[in-house]
Amino acid sequence: MKIKGSIKKAQKDRKWLPGKAGQEEMVGFGLIIVIVAIIFIVLISLYIKKPTEELSDYEIDSFIQSALQYTTTCEDASGNQTLQKVIGKCQDNELCAYRNMNPCIILNATIKNMIKESWGNVGTEGQIRGYNFIINVTERTSEEEIQFLNIKNGVATNEYRGSGQTLPYSRGNIYVSFYVYY
């Protein structure tokens, strides 16, 4: 009996409040819009946060190859040494024979200068936001890769291109890689 009385009262209240059913439909429609908007925002955020992807670039590969053949100020009896030979000398802690210069200092300065001259200013003004030049060494005895040199500048972003090259070394391998962030 109470249920019948409640139903009759609700029907009677509706008569006094015309358009109440329309308001209920509008609230339902509003909730559907909010749910769809939330799903849309989640999907867009997943699309924007796509995983970083390394793309090999012929320009970066060419830069690495030419950099390794670049003649430095490190001199020996055979003349000025290439950057590739200076990497080996630095790894072996050998001084440059002429003027007893430290090859590691020459290596750092030469790479920084080459990057600056080849890729321009890094930062918010130019197209390039940052770079990372890495040299890893793997010795035959341990097969463990050790980071030998890491020259960074600017900001690392999700959009980048990179390349690398493996070089034979008397005690193992040297892996040179270069990444440019846009």
C-alpha cells in the first residue's frame, strides 16, 4: 500500500512541476557528454605520449664517419692523428708524442668544436634542441660495455635522430653514437 501511495504522490508532484522529465533527460545527456569527453581526453593523451623512437639518419651517420677521419692536433712520429686514433690513445692513457699533449683533452675539445661548427647553436633559438655524443668501449676480456665519453648539450626530447658506428680496437670494440634532439 505504501508503494502505491508513493507512486501516486510522485505522479501528483509531476503534475505540479511540468518539464521535470525534460530536466532529467538533459542531466542524462550532460553525463553522456562528460563521459565521452573524458574518453576523448584519455585517447588524445595516449596519442601525444607516443614512445620515443630512434631514427637513423644519413646526415648523422655521415657526420660520425667524417668526424672519425678528422685530423686533430695530436701529433706522433707519423704526423697528426685522426680522431679515431685519438680515441684509442685516450683509452690507453697514451700522451701525444709531440708536445706531450693529453689526447683526452684534445678529443673533448675537437668533438665539441666539430658539433658546434656542423650543427650550429643548440637551444630554443634553433631547430636543434640538444645533442648527445657517446663513446662506449667494450673490452674483449669482460664483454661489458663501459661509457667512456658522454658529451651532452641542450634538452633531450622525444623527437630525435641518431646513428652509431662500431670501431675495432686493440683490446675490444669502440662504439661511437650521436643523437640530435629536435
